[in-house]
Amino acid sequence: MQELCIIEFEFAKDYFEPIKKIVREGNPLITTAYIEDIYFLENYMLSGKNAKFNVLLDNNIFTRLVYLAKGGQIQGDDESIKTYKFCCAVMCFFILGGFDIEPNLALYERASKNTHSNAIKDIDHFRVADHIHPMGYAELALGVRDKFSDKEINKARNIIDKNLQKTEEQNYSKQLNDWKIKYLHLLKIIEIQKCKLEDTEQIKIFFEWITKDCFTTPATIMFALLFFSPNRHSLGKMIKNVNSQNNKLKDGLKNAAWDLTYLTSLRNKSKNQSEDTIWFLCTHDKLLQTIARSLYLKEGQEIETAVYNLINEFWGTKKGSQVYDYYKKMVVTVSENNIARTERNREISKQVGKMIEDLESRIFSAS
């Protein structure tokens, strides 16, 4: 297999295993399919034209690749340099494995903060990043050098398929429905948190609200179970600036909503994939990885057992039993597939914008 790398890409065999090691240790890949060893690069390379591997790339990785494709230099503190090297190893892995990268969700996230026109500029640079030789990424990942040469960047730009240089999207800055629902859920979570109730009462209230006055998504259910739990701090900052006021808190909620939207996108794309296609999510975000792996299980695992274990891990046995009962009650309610519930969900969908406005008014005017 290493010889195949050399033949197709003129890739140095001494770099092959170190790149695989960096990606494996970072553990960024999640998929809805069963793959015995998701980081066994040789399997993807051997599949050739018999299978298609598509990957959703999160914004944290996307922006670093765009920066490097502009000619940026890897720099900063040790942690920042390590992250850049990791992103380069991931990109090298994808190019060698024949993955097709889907950057659109990252572009929507970028445009929500920085306009549609800037998103278009970003995708132009990302197309360059996607055509740089894998040896270039390997050398950056392993610290041989700290930037791409102008020659490498220009060569990549010259081989881009001209048909790929146009985009059908006319407004990357528009709000996506999936994102708005996640943002609505997170606003409610913050409103409940501000009530200073017992943690078990908080998750109970959220489950009651989401079943009676809204509708559920698996990603936000898992987020709420972790966020209200007594052990949530082991996951780091689940919402940036959660104790800040107004705009900083709002930005933190919007960022968290984008993270959860990636999970919904993965779910939707996996549902619609053909038999020869597998979708992956690639993220460096540890919280997002934790939630994703509680939703997309390995072969032989049961979702109810996984949720039960997750609840006990973060809530403890005593509180966990109580919270799991709330969870089961919620699941039974939302599983009712009747005409009345379908119509109710349709009506709520029309009111999401107004619900967001009302929650924002209550939360931020009280700050």
C-alpha cells in the first residue's frame, strides 16, 4: 500500500505511518456506517472507484486550511501550532484516501459572521487547498516547514477544474432552518439555566417544553443532557461566554448552534446516501465528538443502553436513574406518530422565528 502511495502521488513512504498516527490520535472522524477501523487509510485507497467517501468538514478545520492556501504561515503558541499540524495531517489523509470534501456548511457558518461575498472568496481558496499535493500537507504536519510555497499554491490553482469554480448558492448568509431550530433550543436551555433550579428539575423542564411546545432533534437532546448535568465541566466550555452578557452570550449560543447543525447535516446526508457512498463528519471539537458518538454507535451497540450509560456517567447513578426516566417519557411522547402531532409540529415550524424573538427578548433584556 505504501508503494501505491508513491506511484499515484509520489508520496514519501516514510511519511505515511506518521500521518496516519496523527489522525488516529486526534480521532476526528464520525460516520453513521459501520467501519471496523475508521483510520485504516489503506482500505479507502484500495476501494478506488468502488466506493465514494464524502466528508463534512467543520469550520475550525476549514478556516485553517483556507488560511494556509492563502500563503499563511503556521505560527502561534504550542497549542495553535499543534492544531494547524493536525489539520494538515487530516487533509493529507483525505487526499490520499480519495475523499470528497463538502465545505458548504462551513461556508454558511462563515457567511453568518462575515457575508456571502467573503464566503465565496473562502471557497475559492479552499479549492486551492483541496488541490495541493499531499506531500505538502505531510511536510507541514510533520514540521518540515511551516507554509506552502507560492509555486505550490499557483500549481494547485492552475489544475482546478474550471467547472467547479462556480457555485449555485446565491446567499450563503441566509439562516438555515436546521440552525434556527438548534439556536431556539439553546436559547431555551439558557433561559432554564438562569432560573437556578435543581439540575434534575432543569432537564425535566426542558424535556417537557420540547415535547409540548416545540419539537426534538437528537443532537440538542444529547446537548441538554450533558449541559444540565453536574459533570458537564469535564467537557470544557459547552457554550462560549455562557456567563457573559447580551452580544457575547448570543454569539456563544450561535456558535454552539452551528456545531449541532453539523450533526443534523450528517444525519440527513447519511439517510439519503446511495449504497456505494459513506458520509463522514470531521471535527476537532471534543464536545461535538462526544455528542456524535453517543448518536452514531458501533455495530452491536443499542441506543437506549448508550444513552443510559451516558446519563449515568454525567449524572451519577442516583440522579441518573431519575433523569433516564424523564428521557424515556420524552421519547414515548415524541414517538407518537399521529396526525395531531404531525399537524402540531407543522404549526410550530411556522412559529420558530417568533419563538426565537420572544426568548431573545426575555433572556437578553434581563441580562
